[in-house]
Amino acid sequence: MPDIFSSAEPEVERLRIQKKHVLAERVTEEGHLVDKDGNVVHAPKTRDVSDYSHVMRDFSPSINPFAAFMAKPKKLRFTTQAQGETVILLLRQHPVTQVGWMLMATAGVFLPALLSIIHFLDFLPGPYQTAVMIGWYLVLLGFIVESFLKWFYNVYIITDERVIDVDFSSLLYRDISSAKIDRIEDVTAQTAGFLSALFDFGTVVIQTAAERREFEFNGIPHPAKVTTLLNDLILEEEREKLEGRVI
């Protein structure tokens, strides 16, 4: 997950990575470039994403950490990010998809007042009624926090090298899957229903030749634009293979 923010200037960082790439790289049996410490290294891209993807030209770098569509977040870092790898897009489910639990939480806030009006708990002594109310609001608070964390930390990341799916189940467990851009075989966008069309959200399905055969980015904003971006990245990867940047 995004948890480390770099303050290095982009040009200084690019030169540092380029120097490291030239002086310390080797190739593993799996075809990965690594430095002398065994860390995966990517050669700097020859072009910025805005140079070959019109989708990214329409978006300024995002600085809102709670956005569901974070385009070109320059200071964003995540735990498995390789040297020279740039985050192009971070996605969460569209806020509209979270309305269900928000409505349930809102109803839960007013439920004790309703029970008090209809005298539902009058058979209990006063102190026990207070204990029940406190217990209810603690459970409700736990439900709200858990629902928010699942939305905030279940993210889809697109870099200039990979697509990454982070499944956050709890504070103690998360599952991270990824596939390289050049392993993507097919990308499709799916939208269904009036709300999806109105608020422009849907599902992007990615078929790959990697260990995980299919990735689903569920309920994300602008699915058609995400699909276009992925196709642009695939074409750019092919171009760089022809030019010799990619091994």
C-alpha cells in the first residue's frame, strides 16, 4: 500500500536511478533486472506517460489521498515498488458504491432514539439501558471504521511496468497480486445499470499470461479511460521492446 512518500525532486531521482541501473544491474534467470543488493530495478522510461497516452494528458497530478481516481501521484510510493517504477494511476471503488454501508451506518445512529420513543427497552433498568446504548454505538463505530478501511486500502495500482491488485481483508491480512504490462493479453470495460452510466463507474477485466490469469478492477471510476490507458501502456511496452529498452 501507499505508505512512503518521497521528497526527492523528479529529475534528481531519475538521474539517481539511471546511474544505479547502469552501474549495478544484472539479469536473473527470470529475466528481472536487479542491483547488487538483489533489488529489482527498472531502466528509466524514455517517455513520460503523457507523451503517449491522451488519457493522462487530461488529468493533473492528484494530491488528494482520498480520491478514487488518483492520476500521476508523483510522491506516492508502495511497499513492493521497484527502483525506476513510476505510479501512473491509483484506483479505488467509486464513492457511489459505498452508499449502502453509509446508509446503514446513518440508520444505526438514529436506531437507539427510535427504540427510546417506542419504549422498546423499558423492561430493562436504567443502567442496563445505558450499557446497551453504549455497546450499540461501539459496534456501530467498529462497523464504520472497518467499512472505510476496506474501501481505502482495497486499491488497484497501474504503474509503467505492472498492474497491481491489493485485497485488504483486515489489519492483519492483505493479498497483493501483480502482472507485468507485457503479460496483459486482453482488457475490457464493463458497465451495467443506470447508476453506472450516470456516475461513470464500472469494472475493468484484465486477462493476462501471468500466474494470476485474470484481474478485476471492480466499481472503479472512468472504466473506459482506464482501459484506454492500459492499451496505451501495452503499445508503449511493445515500442520499447523494438527499440531495445526492455530486455
